[in-house]
Amino acid sequence: MNEDEFIRVYPNELASNVPVIFDIFNENGNIIRKKGGIIDAGFLLKINFLKIYRKKQNTVNSVLLNDLLISEYNQNIFKTAIQNKKGIFLIACPENSGKSLLLNSLIDNLKSNGLSTVIINNLDIDSISSIKHFNIANLNNERVLEVINSALCDKETVIGIDDINEPSVINRIFEMSPDNKIIFLTFNASNSFDALAKLENIVDKTLLSANLKGIFSQKLIPALCANCKEGYYADSSTLSNIFKCDQNDKLYLFNSKGCPTCDNKGYSGFLGIHEFLEINNEIKEILKEDHKTDQIKNIAYKSNFQNMKQDFLKKILCGLIPLAEYFETL
């Protein structure tokens, strides 16, 4: 599959029946789903379950992958990579794009599968997550590395390291990475390929090739208000240029006109678009050299890599985000 090809999917790929492992609040602080219940796909799509509202600030709740509407395709690729490999998995997102939420979702998913986990960050963790936690707020780089090294030497299998931006610390994490741990590291980048280009200037190429196993990327997109959402048929230009459809096709898309529910904005909360790039053996070989991004892209798309552009299109077709945001974001 190349970057411009697109496979149509239906909403039931985005979510299935999943248990609620935390209370879900609306913007007014009222509970709309209690812990222990079930969220079904219809509920998710009907109310645009796009944002986790929490009672307390700076609290990270346990969130399932399905709750974030990560596509089944990206979930399966990620789970396969985790099963077969130990090493570093990057969570690469722009600023304010939910890196911490995605990190905790991925880690909690592994914890639910019986793996022992620990998170290192500068946030207070809600006890509901029941994940071992080290707070590194206000620590200097030397002390941060001591905390990370302690976690690496401990018994936990999965280690999440959040909000570390100092290049020297990032390089040391790759140097210290043992071969029997799964490490998640958040990183500021616009997508997987941008992350690789930035890492080249931070991490030794041999270490990067040996230890990096995959990159999960996310962007947050304003989502359509479910209350005033209305459908329309895509024009011929959109059919041919965006969705690569025949001029005779009819494609039903959605937009929102604005209403009191969304303060006449037409949007309600945010929805993530995602991609997961597995660092396979071919990409590893290129990482050992002074590579060109185009080489890695070619290898990735030959391996059926689905980028955020494709995930964006899926969610446009599902009526979750407007086509206009596609042109603003990508």
C-alpha cells in the first residue's frame, strides 16, 4: 500500500464493547458512565466519545485503547510488535496532543495482559490506575537518570518514561536500555518519520538501530458535535483528489452547523488520529547509516504501514471529524 491508497472501513472497526474501568464525566462534572459498566460502539459513535473528562487536574486515568478510538489495524500491529520484541517504543506527538494519555493507555493495556508496569513522569497518578509510579518533577538530569536506572534494574517489565526533552538524557536512555524490558518514551514530533529524523541528531545510530522497535504517533483533531452534525455528498474534486474515488461514486460526509450544545462552534472535544510504524529489519539497516527519510517511507509503505492521513480519512468517513480539518492538519 502506498501513501495515496485508501481502504474504506466502517465504524465497527473503530470500537467494540469494552468495560468502563473508570467513571466518565461530562464537561459539567456529572457522571455519564460508571466504572464497571460497558461502553458499546454505538454509544461511542453517537456521543462522540472524544475526550476523557476528569474530576481532578493533573490526574491520569486508565484508558483503554478502544476508548481512544485507535483503529483495530494500528492496535493489532502494535500488539504483534510488543509480543515479539523488547526495546524502546516511541510515542511521538506534537505539543499538547495527548502524549501522556496515549502512554498511559498503552501501558494499561499491557498491564491488563499481566505485565508488571511502572511510569516515570512529573504528574500525580490517580490511585485508580494502580500502576507503580516515580515522580521526577523538579529533579535535575543526573537525578532523573538515577530514577530511570533504578526502574530499569527493578522487576517491572514495562516502563513508561514521560516528558523527557533533554537530548543527553534521551541518548542515555537508549544506552541503558536492557534487552528484557519494554520501554515507552514520549517525544515531541509531528509524525513517525519526523521523530526518526530528530532522533538521528540525538542518539548514536548503532544504538538507535538496535533498541528502537516502533513509533506510535498521534494528533488531536477538533471533532464534530454529534448534536448538530448533518450529512452531505462530497463534490467531485473531493472524490477524486482526496478519496481516489470514481466521479460517479456517491460519498456521504458530515459537517456541523453549530448549536447551543457546542456553543455554536460545530465542534465538541477532540479525537486522535494515529499511526504505528514498526521498525523492521530493513529499516534497522538504514538507521545504521546516514539514511534518507524517503528510503524508510518506501520500506514502510511496502509493509502496509497506515499513516495518520489514512486514519484521518477513516474517521472522516465515520462522521467523527470534518473534511475541513484534513486540509488544516495534513
